Amino acid sequence: MRVVVADDVMLVRSGLARLLADAGVQVVGEAEDAGELLRLVALEAPDVAIVDIRMPPGHKDEGLVAARQIRQQQPGTAVVLLSQHLEPRYAQRLLADQPAGLGYLLKERVSDIAVLVDALRRVVDRECVLDPTIVARLMQRRRPDSPLTQLTSREREILALMAEGRSNSAIATELTISERTVEAASAAMFRKLGLEPSADVNRRVLAVLTALRG
């Protein structure tokens, strides 16, 4: 797997590159701003770009803007966005375009390199990856009259894992239940939420996030 790392803080950028290299990931370039990131992606055509959302010159959403350009100009390159702070709106803006091959993680999550490598592999496989902390925050924001209040505790667990981009088999493994149980609970849950069932994991992520935002 070939990766480009983009972060304006040299210690973070080089430290992340070193951890990835130690984990057997080939880092083919490092960028300190969005312009350099776009140049490296065009030159190297990596499997995935790891991008800090806030980059020079404005330190606002330059990384997010660059991620969208990468998706348009280099659709074969997956993107994992990193954020220092919990900013669900950025995740929603990005995933609303096209969730396949996209990820959004908090920087604190990548201290566990195994978690980051797993996310990289999943987005390269055209899955969607969303940080569990963001999902938890969205679920806590539900209104008193939200249909989410009709869900059982098990259904809420499954919903959260779906929002993270997990497949039925991955959810079954995580919760130590059968895949058939996941399917049955999902069908009941989608009926309660008024959502259209879908076997496509990425379309399901968008549907679930729409329900959570409501």
C-alpha cells in the first residue's frame, strides 16, 4: 500500500510516516500544505492520502477542500482525513459527496497505528470509515421525539457500528453475535427509522448519518 502523508507540523508528519513505515506501509511522499499534497498525489498516484483537515495558509478546511479535489482528479486515490478536534460537520460534508474510499479519524486515534492501518486498508478497499467518537456524539444529539428513541440497546449498538462503516460480518464479529442476528436487527431498526434498506455499506452509512442528523 502506497501512502502520502499531509500535515503542516513536521514532527507529526514525519512521526506518522515513520510509524507507517514500521508497520510495512510504503510512504511515497510527505506534504506540509494542500498545494504540495495535490502535486504529490498527481505525481505518485498513491493508494491513499492521509490529510490533516486544517492546513496552511488559513488553517481552516484546506485539507477538506484538497480531499475533494483529489477525489475529482484522482478517483483511484482513497483519502483519510485527520482532525485534532471533534468536528462532525466536516465529516458530513465530505461523506455527503461520495463515501466510498473515504475516512475521517481524530488524531488521537492514530496513536494506535493498528487502528490507522486498518482504516487505510478499508478505504483502499472502497469502504467508508468514520471515527467512533464522532458517531457517539451524533447519537447523543438526538431529539426527545427522534425515532432513535424507539431502538433497543442492541439496535443502537448496531446502528453506531453501521455509521462507522462496518459491514454486517464485521458488526457480528465485534458484538459476538451471528450475522443473521445483525441482519434481523438491522431490518427492524431501518423500519423504525423509516429508512430504505440497502446491502451497499456506503449507501447505508449515508442513510444512517441522515437519520442521526435528524
